[in-house]
Amino acid sequence: GNVVLDVSDLGLTMADLQKPFPKEDFSVESSGYQSTSRVSGVEDKGCYWVENPEDMDVTLRIPGLIGQPAACISVLFSTTTVSVTAFGRVVWSCIQMGISDVDDCTFLTEDW
């Protein structure tokens, strides 16, 4: 059924509820792991991501790329996808849940 709550003591109007929340009031950070494997049921946790209101950082540990020189890796950004290349061939890609500003995207590769 329906639940009715009396919130008239809060002094809010419908216009108040339609205003955007100030970004500084909600500085939530979330993180998680996703698999980089294309094998169904294999959860290798090869993609670790951290997201906050300002940016998103992703660390990929793809087993087939371990030991390859960092200089062979590149990342291609579009507004809705990210692709990792090794020696000029796409080895991993994803479709983003949101839109990115390509001019604000960067990547760093490191030898492990």
C-alpha cells in the first residue's frame, strides 16, 4: 500500500526539492573490482576502480600483459568507451556507464 508521511514541519516546498544538491555536500567515494576475463564464471579481479565526484581511477592487471614493456601499452578514450592496446592491438575494452570528457582523460603505465 501507500505510505503517507507528514513532513510539513520541515518547511520545504516542491521547488526546494527540485534544486540540485551542492556537490560539496556529497563527497562519496566508491570502489570495487571487476573481472577482465572473457571466460564466463572466471572472476580474476583484474580491474580495480575508485570513483568520486571529481574523477575515476582504474587499475588493470591483465595476466597476458604482465612482463610486457610498459611502453607497448596505450589507452584509447572516447566519450563512452575505453580501450587498452598492446603493440597496437586492442587487448581490453569497456563501455562506460556515463560520459567522459576525452580531453580530461589520461593514463599511466608502469612496469611491475
